[in-house]
Amino acid sequence: MKFVAEHVALEMIRNVRPLVSVIARHDGDLARQIRRAATSVASNVSEGNRRRGKDRTHLFRIAAGSADEVRAQLRCAEAWGHVSARDIAAPLALLDRELGLLYGLTERARR
């Protein structure tokens, strides 16, 4: 059975990948930040899935922070005019879904 949070994180990367290329032509630093943060989401979700206890929750919280970072960076790229609001709509929706999944995973651990 596939871990849904990991699947969504990888799908988000697939959706962001073409935008990173466009953004890199205008702002290489921003493109690198997006690439690193998006990779961090998938990496921490995957690692967290294999951990237990507080360690697991900690990794899911790091993944959520990185997802928020990607969301902010995409909005910055749009604000700078590197991409359009339409271009970032699908990745933002996937990030919202990812954040919802991560919230559920971290809140369940608190109970």
C-alpha cells in the first residue's frame, strides 16, 4: 500500500518541476530554494513514515515547514512576475493537500 503523503509530495514535485525551470531563468536562487524545499517535503515524509514516536512527528513537522516554504516561494515567484497565478494553482492545491495530510499525521500523534 502506498503512503499517501509521500505520493502527494512526489506529485507536487512533478508539478513544480517545469516551473522551477522557468523561474531559474529569472531568479536562480529562488529556483534552487524551491527545489531544495520541495525535495525536503518528500524526504522528510518518507523518513518519518519509517520512524516512531516523537521522531516521526518531528520529521512530519519539518516536512510541513518545507511545504509552507514551497508555497511561499511559488507565491513570491508569481508576485515577481516569473510565473502566473494559473501556473502555480495546481502545485498550491497539492501543497494544501499535503499540509492537510501532515496535520492529520502530527495531530494523531499528540493524542
